[in-house]
Amino acid sequence: MDEIIPTTRPHTTVILAMSADGKIADLMRSPARFGSNADIIHLERQIAQADAVLFGNGTLAAYGTVLRVSSTELLGDREKNGKPPQPVQIVCSASGKINPTLKFFQQPVPKWLLTTFLGGQPWKRFSDHFDQVIVADDSNGVITWSEALQQLRDRDIQRLAVLGGGQLVASLMAHHAIDEFHLTVCPRILGGTTSPTPVDGEGFLSRFAPHLQLLSVQQVDDEVFLHYRVKSPH
């Protein structure tokens, strides 16, 4: 039986760049740096609209750092809207096994950890690494998204950006907790049966697959920027 996701959860948008064959990284899961400068600008603009950015530990390990809002225009927009300069950066890791020496921990951004009871225990020794540790799990040590999203909303996270990886997105999709997708299609072919896609996990049978509504399409040189709304399952 599916979890009941609270209606007061944050508005959640997935933002990913993928190859023309639908891969978000190569077979070695290397950092996806195949997007153009236009894609980086697009990503920063979407991040600047969010109250928090959520990503899996694998994504953090691949890059080592996160993208900060640096545009003077976007920083000004956040200030005018009463937001702090940087959105909260939330690492999602059920195990809590995160490298404490990553450059991420030296970046001047708010840092939260979303984890389980056991996953949060090691970070008591590194209390200066995360501003907040959010624990939301069931008796099996699995992150409970109904509780996790409610806790984020209770902390005034109204707009949440999700930057991957595919397993995290799949978990949120399975619980009907994603509202929009921003997908950049890059002119590369990566291939590989094990290369990650925007939504990994177990997958959906076609008759149960979530439906999307295309909101906008923009072409910049050889890249295509797609904006979708996830239609309600009801």
C-alpha cells in the first residue's frame, strides 16, 4: 500500500540534463558535464527559484560540490522575495555514509542531511558539517517520504528542486511526490545498459506510467529544454 503523501508537501521539481538517449551519466557514473553553458545558466535559474535543493549521496560523491547561486540578478531576485542568498542544500542518504572531507562541506551554503535514525548517528561526531539532520524512517530503516516531506514543509520549504540521481527521483515518483520536470536534452549518445537515467528504480508498467503535460520547449543551439508538468494520478 502506497504511503499517503501530505498535501502540504513542497512543490517539487526535477531538474536534469540527459543525453539524447536518455542517460544522465555514462556507464562509470562519471559527473555529467556534457551540458552547455546555456544549460548551466538554466540550472542556476531553476535553483534560484527553490527554497531547497535535494540530491542523493551518489550525486554529491560524483561532483564533490554543489552549484551555488552566483548571478547578481538572481541573488537580487531572491533578496527581493525575502529569501536568503542560497537555497538549503539537502543530501539524501539512508545510510549516512557521506565523505566528510568533500569540498561541499567548505562551501558557504546551508547544509541539511535527510537520513534514517542509524544514518544520522555518525554525524553526531561531525555536528559542524550539517546545520540540520532530518530523520524520517520506518521500522526497516527506509526513508519515509510522507514524514520527510512534511518535515521539510514544516521548516518552510515550499519549493524543492531535485537534482538526482535516478534512484531518488524514482522513489519520489513512486510516491506521487513530483510536480514538474525540467529536462535538458544534450546532443550526446552515451548508451550502456547500466548507465543511469532520470528515473531508475523498478520502473512502471505502461498502463500505470505517470503521464506528463508538455508546458514549454526551447531550443538553444543543439540542446533542447523541455518543461513538463506531472499529471495527477487521479
